[in-house]
Amino acid sequence: MIRVLIAEDKESMRRSLTRLFSDKGYEVAEAASGEEALARFSEMEVDLVVTDIQMEGMTGLDLLAEIKKRSPQTPVLVMTAFGTVENAVEAMRHGAFDYLLKPFSLSEVEARVEKALEQRRLLTENRYLKQTIDQSVGKMIGRSEKMQQVHRLIEKVAPHTSPVLILGETGTGKELVAREICQRSPRAERPFIPVNCGAIPENLLESELFGYEKGAFTGAAAQKKGWLELAEGGTLFLDEIGELPLSLQVKLLRFLQEREFQRVGGTKTIKVDVRLIAATHRDLKQEIVEHRFREDLYYRIRVIEIHLPPLRERLGDALELAAYFLQKFNQELHKNLRFLPETLDLLTIYSWPGNVRELENVIERAAVLAEGEAVRTEDLPPEFQSISVPEGSSEGPSEMGLTERLELMEREIIRKTLDETQGNQTQAARVLRLHRSSLQYKMRKYGLLE
């Protein structure tokens, strides 16, 4: 519930404003002086302060200064008589959100208050998104239990030279995992050579991988080193290894067994120290059954196997990823965009068939199209426009107050985390960085505790 603090020494005005805000469903705290208002502010969390400027003792300007010192993000709305408008201007210079000239209409008060609360909501949301970026692990973003398992595997396998096979749907970030392994390994300062096996014609793949000697084929005017030699001392990442032709699978297997190869058209045996990381979206076991992938190569490249979950199985990470991409495109486009709550709602319930890559493209599109300082639902692609608001509130997102919106988001994040941890409260509390007792309290509050 939104909490408003009213500092006004005239009881009739104070009571009138209290009735107005109470009728709107706000919790109201009253203070008959600046000193009392400051004491109340210190005792509770306040979303908005409405204060008269002319008060005996601590004036509204003094109260404003103290509040801004303690909580810069809390909006302060000042009230003043027509003859002292210069005081209101002075208050604006010292951080007041806006001012009201007495006498004023109740509709005018409502409009200014709603605008002030909207500013606080955006500041709160922006702080939250910044925190999610700062809390990401390296370049790998995601605090869901499934992503934490990936992080732990990366930490374990990075120091070694064993081959790694990364499995996951297209767009889940398999190359990012490979780079993260490389960056955390003793090979971090050595070359990282990424190769998409499905993007290179079959007749060129062998010469690109192993290199060739001068005169090996028409057009081979000079000797050329292949990716294996270029990756000496570092890491070779073979993306979409399931697309590798069977003839090349044999040669790759021999290299993995002997750590040596020959260039195309050459007779000299070349030894290199290269770590292999492979990735694919294909089901390699099924490819083996259908004789499109060698079983012996499969077992050779999957000494360590990492499964990347699709984004639909870790929707709680969508906010962190969206925040990261929005920051990225803000810098590129020289903008200062923030998400509206209803936009965040859609991002966290969409199923993301294209995974993280689709999310990045959606945020880039929204950042380009957005006007002003907010990313709105209409800035998202057409497929988002038909998504309905999640159950749990009879109000639409735009009709809900700040506290209700944040509570809805908190409930969804807790629910999804519990789903991802199969209801294990200890694991969920660790992922959410809460004490187990705090998690149980929130579960009872949101009706999630059976």
C-alpha cells in the first residue's frame, strides 16, 4: 500500500488531505509540525511527502532538506500560499518534486500526487534493474537455480583441458558459455577461435579447420594455417558440431586422440595444444541412431556436458537480461530509457521461443522505437499485444499502485524460483538471497505456502 506523509500545521487542511488520500486507498501519516514529520519519516517507509512551507519551528524547506539528505529518491510535494511563490521556486531548486499554490482544487492535488508517485516508481524500478545488472555473474546473467548450476559447472571445468559439449536450443547463449569457460581458464590470454560448422560450405570446412599447403588445390597459391594452428595454446569452439560432415568427424576424432594433424595437401605432422569446446542444438544421440554422427566422436567430445536451459524454463531471469540489454542499447542509442511495470509483466510471462537471442532483438527494437524515457507495451512486437495480464489481481497494471505492482512482481519471482527448485525452500532462499524464515513469511503472505 502507498504511504503518504502529510506535514501541515493547520488541522482543517491536514484533515482534508487525509480524507482525500485515504479515499484513494493510501495509508496516511499526519504531522502537525516539521519536527514531528521528520520523526515520523524516520520511523517508517514513506512513498511521498506533502508539506506546507510556512510552519513554525522547522519550516517545510528545512524538512525538505533533511528528507533529501536521508532519502534522495523520496518525492516531496510542497504547498504554499500565492503570495510566497518564491519559496516554492526555492524548494524546487533544493529537490522538491513540485509545488501547489493555495487555494487549490482536490483534482489538482490528485494529478500532482500521481505524477510524483510515478516518478518514485520509475526511480525504484531503475534501481532494481541496476542491481540485477551489478549482481550478474561475469557476463553470464541469471540467478535461477538452473543457471546457477551452469555457473557452478563453468567454475569446475574452466581450469582443466577436458573437452566440453554444450547443449541447448538455438539462441540460449552457447558461445557465451564457451567464452566464459575460456576467460576463467589458464588459457584466458591465449586465442579463442569460434567456428560455426553450419555456416561454412562443406568443401571449404576441412581446409579452414586444418589449413592447407601451397598447391594443395586450385587457388591454393600459398600455405595457410587452419583454425587448429591459430588456436595454439588456446581454445577452439566448434559451434553446431552436429553439422560437421562424417568425413571431417573422422579427422577431428583422430586429432582429439593423438593431438596431431596434417594440413590439406601436406605430409608433415603438426602437434598443437588446443582445448576443444563444442556445442549443438541437435540431439546427437538421435543423430547417432540415424548414422549422421559418429558415436566414438560423441563420447570423445562430451567428457564434460553442460545443458543450457531455454529461457521459458527460467523466466525469472528475463528481467535481468532485459535490464542488461536495455543498458547496452541505451549506451548505443544515447538514450536513458526505463521499463514501465506493464512492460516488465509481459517480458516475464512471454514464452520466448527464440530464447535470449530473441529477447535481445525485442529489447533493441523497443529501444529504437521508444519515445520519451519509458519502454511501453506498444514498443514491443505484435505478438506481445495479445498477451493477457497474469491472474492474481483484478486491476490492470496501469491501475495498480507502486506497492501492488512490486508485490505482484515479487510474488511471480518467488513462485517461479520455487518451481525451478522443485519447491525446495532452502535452495529457493539461496537463489533469492533471503533467509529461509523471510522466504516462508513471503510465501504465507502471497498464498504460496501449502
